[in-house]
Amino acid sequence: MISECASCGIKADMRCVGCLDAPEYHPGDAISTVYCSRTCQTQHWPQHKVRCHTLSRRIKLLRAAHIFKAALLNYREVLYDIGLERIELQDGALCLHQRLHAVTTRWQIVRFPAHLTTNVEHRDAALLNNQCTLAMALLGRLVRKLLKASTIEVLDIHIGKPRLPTRLVPGPDASQVLHTVLNVRPRLTGETWVVDTAGSQYGFRDVLVPFDKYIADTLGRIVSAPATYDSTETKDLDYYATLGFMNKTEAQQQNLCEERKARLHFARFVDQGVGEEVLRGSTVEWKDKPDEFAAGLKAHLMELVI
């Protein structure tokens, strides 16, 4: 694509790598800056650097959001806890037909039954149904490690317009259940983004969306004020351990113990195998990093089930 050099105005097609392929915050605000030569790029840097730094922060935020979702999906894929038997579209919803188990039954660690669907969106919806609480706890260490230059909050939202709702059958009506997302403000940008790692359960494809656009697209209603994101891997499990109805049987207690072990195993991977370098590189260099991250995490998690 031929455009005009931002420095001298002649026809040019060399794009600034530092801000190439940044996501839009407002429509049209992420168009790449073009130069005809390295000389012009260097001369124009004093005018371009603020915009370049803003767009490069967006790129890192988008990459981090994809890593977060990959972590959550692969955790669920390896350590799936639903007796899923069939996936089908019915009455405008994605129905997940499950086999219920008694509270006296130990949790069996199983791989997600991938043979039930070839549709990636349906698979992700099945993996992430009712998992935003898990997401907030499990991903805490990873989020803070990769987004330490941002202000991060949790936000409870009622989704008024799901693209494709997901329903467990048999199971309770979850249409009024709150959805929890991350409210992220990168430093020095004045921007607020929603990171929605579990949005696939509503048919939402994008894991990173500008805050105002997210609220408009989902007809979201904010239920409570944003709160500081301080979750640990086992925050929800610590709470469940105080609830009598979740600890009535030996099987329930052992299930919570096994889940705690899995969460801490995940945390070790974050501590030992993930650094800020996972977000670096050009678009071409970064392209394979999510798959490499997922493969490494999956191998680590499989140590629990081998």
C-alpha cells in the first residue's frame, strides 16, 4: 500500500515497526505512520514518538490479553470438570449437555472432549462457560506480571446482549449471573480497556475492547464500582473452603484440594516460564508466541495427569 512519507510527503511504503498493527481505540486512530527512508523516519521521530509509544503500549496489551486467554483455555482443556456429552445449538443458545455427578463423587481430571465439536467458537464457549471467577483467580499472577505498568481493576457487569449465550443442560438459568472482566488503564495513555478472557461463553470473540465500545456492544450494565485487582490463584477456593455446603462430603474436600494443587502448579509455570519477553518482537516475530506459550503450559499441566 503506497502512502505519503510523514516527514517529506513523497510516496512511501515503509511503515514504523514500533506501532504497526496496533488495535484501534477510536475508529481510524491506529493507522500506521509511513516513511520513504530511514533518514526521514529518524528526522520525524520527535513528532512521532508520543503516538508511537501509545500504540506500542496497545500492542503489548493486546498480546498480553491473548496470552491470558490462551492460559485460561489451556488450563480448562487439560483440567476439565464437566461431564460433557453433547454440544448443540438450540433456541438461540449453545446447549452443553452434561452428565451430573453426586457430591459424594471425586472430581475426575479429564481432557476436554474435543471430538464433540469442530467449531472453535463452540469449543471455547464450552471451555469457558461460567469460568470468569476462575479466570480472575487463576490469572492474577500472570496479569500483574505482564501488565505491571498499567492500573488493573475488576469490574462486575450484567451482559444485556450476548452474541451467543451458552447454557448447561441440565443446569440453572444463568442469564442473570454477573460477568467479571478486567478494567485496564495503561500508564500515560488516558485509555481504558476491557480484557475479557471468558467472553467466549457469550459468543464474544475479542479479548481486548475499548471500554466504551465493550459496554455499548454488550449492552453491559455495571453493577458495582471497579475494585483493585489483587486476586491470587486460590482466592476463590479459599472462599469456597468457608462454605459448609461445598465441604459436606469427603469427596468435595478432596476435589477442592486437587483443584488447589492444580492452581499452584499453574503458578509455578508463570513464575518459572513466563517473562516480559513473551510480549516483545515484531508482528512476524510474535506470531508464533501464543502457540509456543500454550504448548509449554499444556506440557506443564499434563504433569498433573500423567
